[in-house]
Amino acid sequence: MHHNLPLDCPIRIVSLKVTDVRFPTSEGSHGSDAIHPDPDYSAAYVELTTSEAGLKGCGSAFTLGRGTEVIAKNIESLKHYVEDKKLESIVNNFRNFYHALVNDGQMRWLGPEKGVLHMACSAILNAIWDLWAKVAGKPVWKLLSDMRPQQLVDLIDFTYISDYLTPDEALQILAEDGKENDREGYLNANGYPAYTTSAGWLGYSEQTIREQHALLSSQGFDKFKVKVGQNLESDRARLRLLRELCGPQGVLMTDANQRWSVPEAVAWMRQLAEFQPYWIEEPTSPDDMLGHRAVRDALQPLGVRVATGEMCQNKVLFKQFFQAAALDVCQIDACRLASVNEVLPVLLMAAKAGVPVCPHAGGLGLCEYVQHYIMFDYIRVSRSLQDRMCEYSSHLHEHFVHPVRMKNGAYLPPEDAGFNTEMLATSVEQAEFKK
């Protein structure tokens, strides 16, 4: 597989550096929910230096504070996969490189394709994709959108998923229809629809909710997500408030962050159904595919959809959710799945299942990542905006060299080369966690 990298000379990855960066978002209850009351938005931040002066690849794995050092240690244990390697040798055989990295013969024993090890692989792969796109002079979404179907399929490791999605099926979904430029033009003019969680954190007071709603509405947002699951009466009060602020036409979503058992999820959401929530997100354990199916079956008559995916650990779990028709909305996470190589087959499986993808975002760098996936999905995979929207949170974008650009409550396509997840050197230095 050759992508004809525009290299004047072979670029070599000289070294990998990982930094534990943490921001005290818990001080303002930003990000708070029924399971995570005091999150400090953080990341294991990877920088790949190269043989070409000034050229580096940047990637990360998003965390909530404590534990970031564990992912950083896993990254250190895997850095021999990239150090002193030519970029061309990696990306021209990306499927095999991906497979080797996520299936390291010794590290794999800690948990194959799951948990902190998989997130460590994601941070490394994200940095490689950032580097490749910078060398190509394109944002990641454009790099992917310009590839031929076979080039895209060659990126995918079909291990464990070929019983649901075959390479031939993937090729068929990705076949060009001649309207790619039209869809790209639409995104440049209108952006990709977003919803926001920035008014719905569980720890926010009524005054803060009102202030945030007013601010976000003035920025064009009309879709809002509310954290639920700690106290039923409090949930009812906050949903009543936001429904009043949004009006009957406004879109409201709810998110329990895995708080409930299956019977609790059904009983609780029956009490909240009067506020017409568009979906309930993560109603129970993220690994409980059959539990999600039971919740979906119970809530379908009430018009409440089931969404999940931000803590789905790998493509295999997503495969089972699709096979069992256990979710109405697929939510990928750019740092829990192992970068483009794993997100791509999930997008394709979702397209086969007819399930809309509405990515999880908001955490440190997540909006910067997922904007590329939604653009590519619309241009080359789902080719649809129906029932699709991407999460947005307004926190911490000022720490990035090329932060997301929003317009009237929508993501505009990134214009800068790379994954747009490179952080300002001053921010990295100031936020580095010192033990």
C-alpha cells in the first residue's frame, strides 16, 4: 500500500516524549456527572520529534487526573515501536504496524485492546497521524477524504470483526459517488451540527445553568445535554429548567455516565420522559451490551433513544452492540479507540447497521480530534447529517495551537495540517503534573 508521501527526504522519528498534563477543572465543577464528581481534565501528551527541524507529531490520551501517570508509563513501554523508525515505513504498512502495537506480545497480557494500554496505543497512533497529515500538508479529515477506497481499507485490521464487516463490504461503503466535493463544500459553508454539554454539568447551580444557556444560545446552540443519575428530583428540576429555556422545539439529551442498573435505568427514565429527552446516554455499564438492549427495548415506546460508546473499549465491543441492535446512537471516543485505524472500522460498521455516529467530545483535545472524524464520515462514509450531531464543550481550547472553529452552533472544517491537537508549549509546561 503506497500513499506517495510528499517527502523530499526520508523523515525519521527520532524520539518520543510523554508529558502528564492536568488542568484543575474540578474547581468549577466543569465536567461533573453522577459517576465523576470532580474531574480534572488531563492527558498523557505525546510529542514525536523528527529528523526534520521543527516538524513533530502530537497526540494524547484524555484522562480525568489521577491515573494519567499509568498511561504515560505504558506509552514509555511502547516507544521503541516508533523511535528511530522512518515515517514512510510505518504509514505504508499501517495495518501491520497497528496490529503489532496493540498486540505487543508481553504488554498484551495486561488487557488486549482495552483499558490504559489501549489508550496508550491511541496516544502514540494519534501522534503518528498528526505527523503524517502535517507532512502531507492536510488536516487529517482531508487526508482521509482524499484517499481511494482501497487505501482506506488497507488501514484497517479486520481481526475479530470480519464476521460482521468484510473488506469487500468496507470497499462498497467507501465507493466514491462523485458528490464528495459537494459535501465538502457544504461543510465549508455550513459546518457540522453540534450539541453542547457546557450548560448541563451535574455540579452547576441553577444560576450557572441559566448563564451558560444564555451564552451558548447566543453562539447558535440549540441542542443541550444534561447530566443525570444522582438524584431524581434534582434531575427533574434541571430538565424542567432547560426545557423551559430551550422551548418545546429545543433538543435535550440526558447522560447517566453508567450510574444505573438496567431496572434503575428504565424506571428513572420513565420519570424523565415527560421532558422529551432525545436520548439517554450510557444508562448502565458500558460493557453490558445485553443490558443496553433491554433498556432500549423498554424506552423505545417512550421515544427515548439509547446512546453509548465513549467508554466502549474496542471495535469488537462495538461490533457486538451493532449485532445485537443494542444502541440507537453510536458515540466514538477519539482517545479510547486506537486512533484512525480503529475508528474507521467502527464508522463503517455503524454505516452498515444504519446507526448514526454522534461522537463523544468535550474533554481536553477531544473536540479537536473528533471534528476530523465527523467531516470524513459525512464526506465518505455515512454521507448523511440526518440524526447526527457532535458533542462540544467550551473548555480549554485556548491551550491548543489550532483550536476548533465554531459557527452558529456547528463545527467548521479544520484548515490547518495535522490532527490540530498540538498544545502550546507554554500550556504544556504550566500544566505538567509534578509529583
